[in-house]
Amino acid sequence: MKEYRGIFPALVTPFDEKGRVDADRMQRLVEKNLRQGVAGFYVGGSTAESYLLSMDERKYALEAVMEAVQGTEASVIANVGVFATEHGLALADHARRAGVSAISSVPPFYFPFCMEEYIHYYNTLAERAQMPVILYNIPAMSGVTFKKEDIQRLFENENIIGMKHTSYDLFQLQQLIQEYPEKNIFIGHDEILLCAFSVGAEAAIGSTFNFMAEKFVRLAKLMNEGKQREALKLQDQANRVIQVLCEVGVFKGVKAALKFQGYDCGLCREPFLPLSKREERRLYETLLENDCL
């Protein structure tokens, strides 16, 4: 049954001055986004630098988020993707006990697995985690492309309730929405949110929602009201910012934008390098020009 609608920030992982996961900063960021009308959060994904964190750090970050959303209606989706299935299951068990509404996972990566192995992985996760599972389709990062017949096989599992579609393939997105109305299909590219909502999407998970949640909540509302021209103005503003992020580095750019807004989440972990002064200045000016500060 479909239950997810609205804007879901893919949260960054804040670090303190010594590079440790900072629960207080995480909770402050969550509270800010809740005030701006988000529907929930995606925790432990690419934006969170999760593959640069230890298992314990990933658990600690999730616990901080769950504490911050206590007493609200926000849904929390935890990404449990990791190299080994057993480690993913351990993260899934922790997420279930923490009280998340669903788990998600990128396909296992680095090794060249075949599609049968990917399907087996997701079915194992869905059966053993005892929780709703959301597939994570991100071919540009995972190197895995799910064809129509692959998705059909996966969606036969009732515990697999949807997909995070981080792909520019709007044709496939529209097909998924039309053919699986009971599934939750999230658009994962912020820069095409308007296009995705035009073909029927109702939910989005995105990196830039960390600092542009208010803009995207308004955009989604306008699209739902049929006010596409007004929504396009907001998408245009957001995309001017996203263009700069793509040039300077999305994840470290998101953290820099948050710092400009008064939410210092620290730097990204190495091997990421900080933005140069020139990059910071360009990002700041773009944020200012597009009503993000």
C-alpha cells in the first residue's frame, strides 16, 4: 500500500571539530527541516557519507535522528546498503529496533555481481529484515541498471514496497508509477523534481533538501495544485544552485551551504577535500541570488 508522499531530505552526517559524528548537530538539522514541512528523512545514504563511516557510526547517526523525530509524524527510511549481506542485515536489525518505518539499500557494489545475485540480495533482505524495503536504483554510482523485467520480479515480493529512482530516465519512472500504483516510487534527482511530479511522482528523496527543503516543499505543493508555471520558477532557482554544486562537489557543497545558513555540519571526510575560498564564494553568491539565504 502506498504511504509515502512529500519531501524527504537525504540527510548529511554532521561531524564535530575532531571528525566525530555529532548527534546534537544532526538533531538541530532534523528540527530545522521539520519546521520547513518535510514528510520524513532518508538516513545513511550517499549524502551521509555512509560508506566512509563505521557500522557503529551509522547506527549512532540513525539513533540521533530517531530521537529528534520522536513525537512527530515524520517517517524515517534507513539505508542499510553495505558491501556484505550479513552487515546489511545487522544494520537492518538495528534500524528495525530503532523504529524506522522502512529500510532501503543500494545494490551490493565493487564486485561485478550478476542480476540473479542482486535479486537474491534484495529478497534475502526483505525476508530476513522483517521490514518494508525500498530499492535504491542509482546506476551512475552503483553501475547496476535494473531493467523492467528485473523490477517486476523484485516487486513480486510484498515486502519490497517501492524504489528510490535516482536516474534521469523519466520514461522508466513514468512506467513504474503507472504499472505499480501500489508501490512508493521516489524521485532521487532534485533537479528534475518538477518533471518527475509531472509524470505522477508524489515523493522525493534528495541531497539539496538539507538546505532547500522549504523551496522544494513549496514546489511540490504548487505541482499538486496544478500551478506548474509558479513551480518552474522554484525549480529554476534550485537548479542554478545545483549546477554550482555539481561543479564544486555535491556533498561538500551541501555542507558548505548549510554552514552559510547557520547549520555547521563540519567538513566531509577524507578523501574529500574542503571547498576552496573561490568555490565557497561562488556558492555563497549563487545561494544569495536564488533566495536560499
